[in-house]
Amino acid sequence: MRYVSWCLLVILLTGCGLLSRTPLTLPVTWEGGIDYGMVEKAREQITAAQLQGIKELQIQFASPGGAVIPALMLVREVLGARTHGLVVAIHGHSVVASAGIWVLGAGTPGRRTIAKRTLVLVHGLQVGGGFYSVPECVDDTKLAERDHESRQAIQALLQMIREMEAELSGKTVETVREWSLCGKERAGNGSLLVELGLADRVEG
């Protein structure tokens, strides 16, 4: 009889939502260079969270950056998850640099945190580079040196990045334009991203 009573209690609590087998949060780790592999991993984790009815994705994030296109795709995945009601809490640590600052900034406002001792690097658009050469910084002042098609492509990309940074940070496009100018690179700790509006507070 006692066993039956316990079974009924569990059924009642479950039906009322007081006892749930589905965890409310899903902790994951995104670390390393931003590439298509990280995008696919993030997409799978976000989809899994949504299918399981999870309310909050908790991301431990550390990245030196990566290629622009995968980074933009990763930001789109995070923003899409938020649009569908998933809270995306991102905690940056160790290093959050280059395109990595966009990913942290894409998290749910109020849930974007960063460790104070995190290495943060903000710089403009870079093209080229490789094992034997360093990438070249490109901004509005250097577009005249390029052919017409390259100039149009870079201008469009710069505008897209600036509009995205303005949306993520709550700053004006003109303000974030300064972040992408060659020679205006900035390095600091976690407090720098709070200053720029791409993190909400320093934690840890």
C-alpha cells in the first residue's frame, strides 16, 4: 500500500510539473579556434537542448578567434536559439579574442559573464596570412588599394560586422567602427568586454 502511495505521489508531482526528469540547464564547453566544427557542435547542442525542453544552455567559452564566416555562423546559431526561447548563458575565460568577442556578446543579455583574468583582444578585419606570413589588417582607409570587386566585398563585410557589433553591444555603428580601424587594436582583461558592452559583468 505504501509503495502504491509513493507511485501516486510521483505521478501527481510529475503531472503538475513539480517533479521533472528533464534538467533545466545543460552545461557545455566551447573552446578552441572558431571553425565549422565548432559551429556544427554548437548546432547539435542547441538542437538537443531544445528537443529535451531545457531552459538554459550554460557555455564555458574560450577562443583566440577564427575565420570570419564560421564566427558569423556561430553568432547566428546563438541568436537563433535565443529567439526560440533558450537562455544562452556564456562565461568567457582564459582567452576571448578576435571573432570570439562576437560569440560571447551574442549570449542572452544579463547572462554574459567573463573572468577578470581573461586575455581579451579586439582588432579590425584581417585577410590573408598563413604559416609563413602574418594577416593584413584591412579597413576603409585601405580599400583604395584593392580592385573593384574586392573593395565591394570588403565594404559589405565591414558593414555587416559593424551592424552586428552595434546590435550585440548596444553601441552605435559609428562607435563600433573605431574597433575595426587598423592601428586601433585593444588588449586587456575581462573588464574590457564589459566596457565595450559585449559582456555584462566580470565573474571569477
